[in-house]
Amino acid sequence: MSSPRVNPSVAPSQLYFEDVELNVSLETPGMTLTAAHVTLFIGMTQDVSPRDNGLVPDLLPLCLSSGLGWRVPRPPLVVLAFMGFEWRFLLPLRVGDTIRSISVTNTKRSLREGGVVIEERRIVNQRGETAQAGKLTLLVAKRPTS
Amino acid sequence: MSRISQVYATSGDVLSLPFVSSPDGAFFEDVKVGREYTSPGRTVTETDVVLFAGLSGDYNVLHTDAEHMKGSLFGERIAHGLLGLAIQQGLASRGEPTAAHALLAALKWKFKGPIRLGDTIHVRSRIVGLKEGVKPGQQLVTVERQVMNQRGEVVQEGESEHVLESRTP
């Protein structure tokens, strides 16, 4: 008996457009927002928008969720480009809060080169309250045909 | 007490914050629909991209693997889209009245083209609307922004809504 060319018990190392499952909720580990995050972020961006002490910059949690998004129990998605997003800022987040990100893909649209994936994402705090939420549009590679 | 009130309570006059040159002030009444602003430029460097990967934890090959990217659509590493967004927020805050970049309520954003390492970007913004907020004394300012590179190409664009307080609540 010949052995199968692909061992089905081995998870694929990368996730292509065809592999993306709809309506599966993926939750990331938590990340505690620290003064170090705020200092680094403000230093990089020079964003001097007024805020009181302890409030983190509005865009920082979204940026952190982009890294957290890779730390989910599924192989990394082969993203060709981030096309855009719509986002709402619902609750203030402060240094000391711990965020995590929960996302669900609810739309897939195949194109000639790759496919569009629309992901609903929300950032929740340590009490499970949604602090920021929206949808992100990604261009994802199709599985190579060779 | 609203978020904006807390800003005033702790920092006094927000117009005195360092680096903010704010001809139009920080209140709802100071914002004029139709007014346009152009920010200073900033060159997006490899250092920016490496630091942003470290801060965000987004080490996608698009931003970190020069060899892989030689064979890609872009031919080289590109900046994270959200890095471009974060940098433009900082640039905009150097060119606009404080009121136009107060606390964010909503954002719609499109990444139209890559920001390559070494590109110099600046922001053009326009105040497009004012409306009542959810709470009394609160107003929402809508701002359209375009991020342009040194060739005049729009690499990112979108619309943001900011929460403001009225000077006379």
C-alpha cells in the first residue's frame, strides 16, 4: 500500500483563500496595555491629539490587534494586501486594561488573482466589553495550482 | 464627566500642549466646514517598519522578508498599512486645528497603494461635516483625509469622525 502524498494529520503551514472557513470565531490571547506601548506608539507617530493621562491613543489597540490576529489556532493566512477597514471606537481603553481580539470571516469573494476576505473584528477588554469593533477587507492568495 | 472634559481637567488648556500649533482652537465652534489643511511630510523608513513590527507583533512577510518580497506584487518590503495610518494621524495633528483630530468615534479607511521604505508622505485634510453627538453638548466633526506620496499618488484615504465638546454647552 502506497503512503499518501500528504499526511492529513499535518496541518498546512499556510492558509489560502480556499481554506478560509466562514463564520468560525477566532479569539486571540490577551495583551495588557502598558505605558511602554503608549510611549513607543506616540514616539513613532508623534500623535499629539489631546487625551487625559492613562487613555491610550485611539489607534494603538487596533494596531496591536493586527499582531494578536496572527496568534490564533489556525495557520497564518497568506495576505497579499490589506485593502481597507471600517472601525468604531466605542469605549475608552486605559493603561492597565487587557485587550483581546475576536474575529469572524463572514464574506469571501473570489477574484482572478486571489480573493477578498471580509473579517468582522472586535476588541474586548478584560470585562468582555467591546471597546472597538469593525470590519476589515483583506486580499488573500489562492492556493498555488502546481 | 465626558472623556473630553477629563482632558481639559487634567491638562488645562489643550492649546498649550507642545507641538500643537492650533490656529483654530479645540472647540466645536472653532471648526469650519470646507476648511483644508496640508501637513508636513515625513519619510517612512525601514526603522519605522521594524519598530512597528515589534510594537504591533505583525511580522507578516510583506513587511519583514526582503527576499520573499522580491518575487511579490510589490517587488520589495512595504510598510504596514496601519503604520501609514498611525503616521498620518501624527502628521495630521501637526497641521490641523486640535478640534479636527480629537478623540476618534469612527473611521473608514482605504489602502490604495503601497508605502515603500523611503517614501515621503504627507496628509491633506478637509473638514466635511459637523453634527450633533449622542450626548448633550457633544458634537461630531467629520474629516476627509488623503495620504499622498512624493509622486503625488494617493496611497491611503478615508474619513474619520471625532468627538468634540461645545464651548457653550
